[in-house]
Amino acid sequence: MSRTRLAHAAVLAMSTAVLTAAVGSAALAGEAPAKPAMMDAWTGPYGGVPAWEKVKPDEFVRAMELAMDDQRTEIKAIAENPAAPTFENTIVALDRAGESLDRMFSYYGVHSSNLNLDPMPAVQKQLAPKFAAFGTEIVQNKPLWARVQAVYEGPEFKTLDAQQQRMTTDRYRGFVRAGAKLNDDQKAMYAYISGRLAVLYNQFSQNVQDDESKRFTVIDSEAGLAGLSDDLKAAAARTAKAKGMEGKWVIANTRSSTDPFLSYASDRSLREKVWREFVDRGDHGDATDNNKLITEILQLRWLRSRMLGYDNYAAWRLEPWMAAKPENAVALMEKVWKPAAAAVKRDVAAMQKLIDTEAKKDKTTGFKLMPWDYRYYAEKLRKAQYDLDMEQVK
């Protein structure tokens, strides 16, 4: 399994009991359920393109399970190959394994992140622990690990070119970072933690999405739309109609809706309402509150990192990336922090001056710039200083 697929396995999510029952019923009747059409190999130019018309969200669970079984068969053949481990029969073979699962993740990623409707939340809930367990199963395959280790530590490694050595090294480190060198008890604990984190990550994401879909700002009067473009007004009207509130306007609790509203809406009280609704996602002390999840996630991340020999999660997470160490990442942030903070302070001062000037002109009481004012006055500042309207640019 590639590092990308392992990342998917650690984060992605779960499916419906209805589908499971249907599959079980077919099996009891002696009928093998048909292989989902979306598992078909891609056809067309550029090595084939996704057949989106074949995707049925309620078939994701069965399709993913079959795709994982396909890769299990491929992994078994690699691990049990009687020939001595080589770059070609181990590292390259591993890289090629799981093409069916890769195709499924292309479909699944789009639906779980952008089309998370109808059965998808339940699908993600069922699949999250399955993905985590599958990823752990591969990296804890002792014969497979022994072959990867043999290629990395063997004499052939020195004869490989730079790209092949990098490919081998990445594969070796991926196994080590996923607990291949742990003892059996530690591996069991690692598997439990990874499975639990997969559930927590999915629940965290679902809570945020739930707050985005069920919480929103309703505007009863067109006066509350002052400053918005016709396109933004029309979008708010369409959202309201979709929610059964035709004749009103709704600002959805998503970044794509809140950002333009905060940039152009003249009504300051509505800006504050929209801003607070957005930043408080997952923080309402109710069924979708994420605070307890965050605590458990941080605890499990730390525990797993320590098991693997790292000081903390940041050290484990950054190791394969360009920064390599938390100290390097912090140094970079510190390097840009002072000039960035200075620039923001200049902008804030200029925005406050705009607010004070407007108050004096309108003979009203001014106010201190607040977070829900920032985008609105940043847009005014951009217009005043550069005659640049981002809506026109779009």
C-alpha cells in the first residue's frame, strides 16, 4: 500500500447497515452479489478516465471491501514469492499493487469530501476502521516487511539509481513509521490506536460537516444584503429555497458562503452573526461538539508517537517532509512571523482609520475593528489603495 493510501486508511470513514444486510441476504440465497460497476478498469485517453456515471454511493462498502481483497491477494503473492527479494519483485511490485483500490479512492475521496450526502456519512462511519485495519495489516505483514528490509539493507541497493533508492527508502521508512519494528504487544496497541484515531477523525469531520449543514444564518429582509453583488444575493436566495424558506435569504455555514458575505455585507451585526456561526463549528457543547474528540486525538497521537520512538507527534509527522523536524518548521514560522505581523498591524491601523473616518463623516459612534470586520474593511482598503475589486477579478 502506498503512503498516500496509508494516509487515506488513517483518516477516511464508514457505511449503511442496509447495504450490509442486503449483501448478506444475497449470500444466504446462494447468489454472489454482482461486482459493482464502478470497480471496472478505466477506459479512454491518458490511461483511462473515471467513469463517474457508474458510481453508486450505497455500493461503496462492498466495492471497497472487494478492492481491499484484491490487494490482499497481490500482497500475499509478493510476501510469499519464493524468489529472493529484489527491487523489482518487491518494491516495484508493491507500488503496482492495489490499482483497483486506488481507483476506488478516487471516487470515494470526491464523495466523502464534496458530496457527503444521503448514505455517505454512514458509509464513512463503517469504512473508517476498515481502512485503518487494512493499512495496519499490510505494514505488520512480517514476511512482506522482511522482503522490504532485505532490499533496503541488501547489496542490490547500492546498484540502484537515485530514484530507485529513494523509492526503496520511502517504502522502508513507511513500514518503520507504521510500527513494523515493534514487538507483538506493541503492534497490537498500535493497531488499536490507529483504528481508534480513524473513528475519531471521521467523527470530527462529520461533526463539522453537520454544523455546516444544519446551522446557517437566515436573513429576512433584503436590507440585510446591502453591499452584496447580484450573484451573491441570488446564491443566498437559492440556498433559502433549497431549505424551504423561499422569499428569504440564507448564508450557508461554509467558507465559500461566509467569506464573500464577510467581505461585502454592510450590516455589521449580520457579519458578526455569520462569523460566529462559522468559527464555532464543532464547539457548541452539544452532540456535535469536538472538544472531547480533540483531547483524545492528541493523547493517542502522542502515545503512538512515543511507541515509535519519537518525542512527540510533530516529530513523527514532519519526518518525511521537507522541514524534517519541528524545530525547522518553528524556525521558518518565526522567520516570517515578525514581518507578517508588522504588515497586518499596518493594515489594521489603516482599516481602523477608515472606520474612524466613516464615523466622523456620518456623525456616528465609531467602533474598534473586530474579527468579523476584518474582511469587509480589508476589501475597502484594497479598493481605496489599489482600485482592485476581487468580485470583478473573479
